[in-house]
Amino acid sequence: MNIFGTDGIRGKANEGYITPENAMKLAVSVVNHYSAKGHKTVNNKFTVIIGKDTRLSGYMLEPALTSGFIAAGADVVLTGPIPTPAVAFMTRSLRADLGVVISASHNPYYDNGIKFFNSDGFKISQNDEIAISQKFNEKSKLTSTEFMGKAKRLDDATGRYVEFVKSSFPKDLGLSGLKIALDTANGAAYKIAPQVFWELGAEIVQIGDKPDGLNINHNCGATHTELLQKTVIENKADIGIALDGDADRLIVVDEKGEIVDGDFLIAAIATFWKSLGKLKGENVVATKMSNLAMERYLNSIGLKLERSDVGDKYVIQKMLEIGANIGGEKSGHIIPIDYSSTGDGCISALQILAFLQREQKKTSEIRKLYKPYPQLMINVPKIIDLNDVEISHCINRIENEILGKRGRIIVRKSGTEPITRIMIESELESGINSAMTCLKQIVR
């Protein structure tokens, strides 16, 4: 049984796999797996980087994982609260064998999760996940006392990552004269993000910067932008930047208080990089959920949109497969792969800011790149069997007869919750409403 979901192992803290006992057992299983693979380390010692966000339960899981790794013979480097992409960066930079992030990303405080990065900074493969799951269900193999690992804290982790992020911004540009409203979701980037933008010259108005272990993502951050929109208007900011709890997502708010989602941001970065000659090939990667109007806009400037399954790891797989260097999701996971091996909210924000500064544009002009087609999304509180022939036939009939070539229907099982997500998109709003009426009958 594979204990991993679409993005690591996730659930309510102190339940299921997210308990101290299971975290310790998981760490031992990971080392046992890589030892069985004949994994060769740099210094003949398996080394693990562990970072976390600001959830209270992180203080429970961090020592449990550390104990398991040490008991299995691995050395551990602790970074404290730090963004997910920072762990991926540190794993590469410090030539570690594995990176571990304790975070449930945009989820509420009572959830937590554990995800792994390989020595190249990419999320571990599905084959590794399955093998680790098998080890997890076997008896743990601990090392003898003389071969136990050690743990140490990396005191300059924040500074290292700040300098790395700043290096992605063009050296001939700055942010002087720019007022940024910044929402760090009471999460992992609450110290790092303002330091990055301030050191590049911006004036910062920050919210979501007082984590207490329980308020991460609560009415703030990339999934709750209402307060940021209000802050932008009240402070007459040039742009609002919203990150999520582990800072791998980015949503922007323009100077008018309107949301600029991940689709627009990907299109803007692709446009900017194409003008600079930085875009590799003519491909951009997004998921099945990205707006059809975005695809047609990219086609109009000579680019092709390649679509992947939902989930940033699938976006990255497709990017590596076709050699693209920008891709992401409508939800704000944006992967500027020349700089980061996973979604990175801070680096992606700097690419948007560089675009605006270089072109002397207002943030609202990003939303003029194209006009999105109307989309309607609903969450059905049960799992629909998408392999059922009758259900599949009905969905195809609705798509063909009601929407035709002017729209599409995406039905998928959530990777993090026991629900089915349905998205209907059409050039005509009337088509969406008709299709949704028919789909609700199928669900019932």
C-alpha cells in the first residue's frame, strides 16, 4: 500500500500517518530504502536536510523524524522554519542526500504533511514512494550504536536562501519606488520574503507576518486574498503579493485590488522571457485546469501550451520531458526551473516584478494579456468512479452536445481530500450553466 498522496504524506496532525511514532518509523524506512538501493553518499554518511513551516505540530514531527533518521544511521541538518523551495535549494547546495519538508502547504494549521526531495532538489519518484511504503510496512532496521547519526542546526539557512532568491533578479534593475503589499500567510516565508523585496529597494506593507502556530493560512495568504486586496487599496500599493504557508505558491493582486492568478503569471513570465531570449524552446507547461484562453493567447505569440495532470510534480515531469523552463498551475504553483526545482513563490514574484519594471507596466496590465473564459468549479463530497463506462459516456455526451469546441469538462479525484472536483469551462456562460445542470444529475 502506497502511503503517499499527490504531494507527500498529508493528514491531520496526531492522526493516521502524521503521528510521532509514524514519523519516526517513516524516517527509518527512508534510510533503509536508500541503503537497500546501494545509495552512495558524498562523505559515506547519509545526510538529510529538514525544514518546516510554522505549524505547531511541526515541533512534534521534527524531533520524531530526526530521531528516526539518527537511529537508522543518517546525519540530520535542521533549518527551522523555511519555505519548501528553500529546502530543495539547500539539498542541492549542501550536497545532501535527501531534503525533507514538514508542511501541509495551503491547508489549515491542524493538518500537516511530510514530503521528500532527492539530491537534485526534485521531489522523489513514485517508484521511491512505493518502495518506502513497503519498507514502512515491514519491521524497521535500526543501526548499531557506533553508526548512529548526528544532528546539527544550520544557523545561516535563511541568509543563504535570501541571497539565492535575489540572484534571480536582473542586476540592472531594482525595486526602488515600488510599494508592495506582502501577505506571507503567517507561514514559512514571514521573515524571508520581506527581506528579499526590501533589500532590492521596495517599500513593504506586510500582513500575515505574526505566526503563532495556529494561524497559518487562516484568512490570509494565496488562498484567502481578501485582506491583501483591501490592504493594496488602503495603502495605494503598486502590487500585492500573496504566498501560502510554505511559500511555494504565488497569487498577485493588482493596484486596483483585482486578483491575478497563476495562469496570468505564467503567461506574463513566458512573454517576458521570450522577449529576452530566455525562454527555452517554444513550450510552456500548465495543467488541465488552466484556462483555455491562456492557451490561445500563448498560441498567438508563437508558443505552445503543453498540459499535464494536476499537481506541481506532474508539471515538473512534463517540463523536464520537453525541455521547457517555465510552467505551473492556476493555483499559483509556478516553477521557474532555471532557478528552482519546485514551485517558488518568491522567485516567481521577482520575475513578475522584473517584467513590470523592465516594461514600465502597471500590475493591472498583466490581466489584459487575454480575457479568461468563464469557468465554474464545484467540489462533490464523494469519490466518483471515473472508470464507470456510463458516467464517462454521460460526461462525454454533455461535453460534445452542449459545449462542443467552445468548452470542456474536467472531472478529477482530489489528491488531498475525499472529494471529486469538477470544472466546466466555455466561451459562453449559458453553456456552463446547462452543462452543470446535467452534471449534477449524474452526481446524484
